[in-house]
Amino acid sequence: MEDDWIISSVKSYELLHTFDLPQSASALDWGSSGNVMYVGGSSLEQHSNEILELCVPEKILNPENGLCSKRDFTMLQGGFSLKPIISLKHLSPLDKLATVGTGNLVCVYSLSSCEKGMIKHVVDLRTSDPSPNHDGYLCWNDNYPTVILSGCTVGSAALVDLEKNAIVYQSSGELAVPLNGLAFTCKGSDNFFTLTCTGSIELWDPRVKSVVMQQENKDDSYFYAGVNFAMDVCGDNCEDTKLMRVSRLDEHIAFYDIRQWTKPVSSSFLLCHGGKNNHNKHLCAKFSPHHDGLISISGYSEGVGVYKTEPSLDLIFTHKGHEAETHDCSVLTHLWHPSIAKLLVSTSTDGALHAWQWKHDKLMTMESMYKK
């Protein structure tokens, strides 16, 4: 299976790099220029949690240069965390990293430590008390460069100023309701959405204490059922911002106009890109930063699926490399490169990191895939 996939991948990819991490990584973020990647990983067997700063190889950044000396990821510096790492964000203006695990503890690290090669822990900030034991989420808005949005439940969602090491806004929601996602409404706003474990999306405005608006189409039967929803938001301002919500349980994907987000503009059955994976607790959905009509999803079925959304939802490519290498592994997360079109990175439970870019002529429809 692995040999077959490697042979077929030559025809399918413009670029494909694989790298073995010390442990599986569920948290990824880019440096400000896109030539550095930050990776957060945890190992239950070794009871260790690592943060790595990796230099992206020149072969990926400039693939047209065939004589690149650096063709593999290299570690620039690293550090350890006492807490598991589920989400990670790089704050370039502060030269800091923020991480969250299970619970509402935000751990802050300095990338400019006096100890060369070390990512140094600086401070821990708790966004609510008591601390619920649910997966945490992090968001960063570059219009507010020192502030992050963090939370693991609706009631623990908070805006945290990492320059002042202080909470500047605390939501008034129910502390017991776990989150499946967090997102700012747009780059120019500090308003934000919470996606609950029941599939409900709520809008919060830091100028007021209570929720501003809430969807009514929630299903309480999903309560505490795990991570079965994912969302992402794209757009530079609230006039052109779109919101996407993916549901693992009813196999639907919905798109919303930010100005009328209580009802979807369009919705569709989620096309399965390979065998359905009901055991993967991770679900990730991302808008492409380069193409309005491209999205990517992992955790719903095997591999990472890339879809076009116009005129209707259609699967155009599936990265199956993680399952091809190890049959019992699952994709943990994935991320688009901020400036290189169609370049994605993805990680899996076996500790693999893949950087890949599919071929321009490899726009595969569902019909052509299932003819095989």
C-alpha cells in the first residue's frame, strides 16, 4: 500500500515532503513570514509535551530552485510544557507563543530567551475558575497584536492581553458547556463567535456582558459527545466575511454570511474523502487564504480533503499519505501556508508531518475518483 501510494504520488503532487516529529502534534502555526513553523505535541506514553520551532526547507519555499542545500525541516529551538498542548498561536509582535491544553489555562512562552535554543516558559493565565476539563481553543487577530481569544467552555471564553498578562474580557456564558471552536468575526473586530458542543453558534461583543445573538438550531443530544463540529471564518472586514460550520454527526457543511449568520446561505452533505473515520476525536476545517472557493477538512474521513465550494461543493483532491504510511493512524490537524498557494501541512497520530502541494491539473471530481 505504501509503495503504491509513493508511486502514484509522483503524478499527483507538485511537492511532497515528509518529516518525523519526536511525538505526534495536534497544534500548528506559522511564523510571520511563513518560513518558520511552530509545532506543539504531546505524548501520553512518555508523559511529555514539546514545543518546536522548525525552519521550513528552502526546497519548499522556493521549489523552482533545484539546487537547494536545505531540503528538510530543521529545528531552530525547542521547549517543554508541563501541560498537554492542543492549540498553539504565535504572536509575532511580542515574539511569544501561547498554548492551551485541556482546561482554561493559557501558557505563554518567550521565543527570545537568553538561553540559546530554548523556548522559555514565561507565565500561566487562567481564564475562569474552576477549570473545566475540556479541550481548549486559541485565536489571534493581527489587528489586536497583543491579545488572544481563549477558552474551553462558553463561560471560560476570554480575551487575554499577553503584554499586560491580564484578562481584558470574560464571557458570561455557561461554564459547563464545552466548546468545539472559537473565531473572531473578522480581522478588524474584537467580536467573536463560540461554537458549542451542541452545534450552536453564539456571537459575543466585548462591549456587553451577555451573548449578542445565538442560533436556535442546536441539538442537546450532542452534549458531551466530543468534538463533532468545526468552524472557520475568513474575510478582512465584516462586509465580506464568511463562516463555515462542519458537522460530523449529521454529515453536513453550512456556509453563512457574517451579516445574516443565523441562517446558512448554503448547505450540503459532506462528501466523504475516503473511509469515514468515526474514531478520530479531531475535526479541522479551514478556508484557503488564497482562493475564495477552496476549503479543506480533516478528521471527518481518511486523509485531508480539499474541496471547491462554487458552484456547489465538490471534492477535488485528497491527501492520503498519512494512512498510506500507517494503517492505524489518524490525521490530527492541518494548515494552509499563508503565502504559498495550494501548500498545506498536516500531522498525524504516528508523529508524521507532511508538507504537500497538489498538481494544478489534479482537480479530481468525485466521479473520476470513484471510477478507480
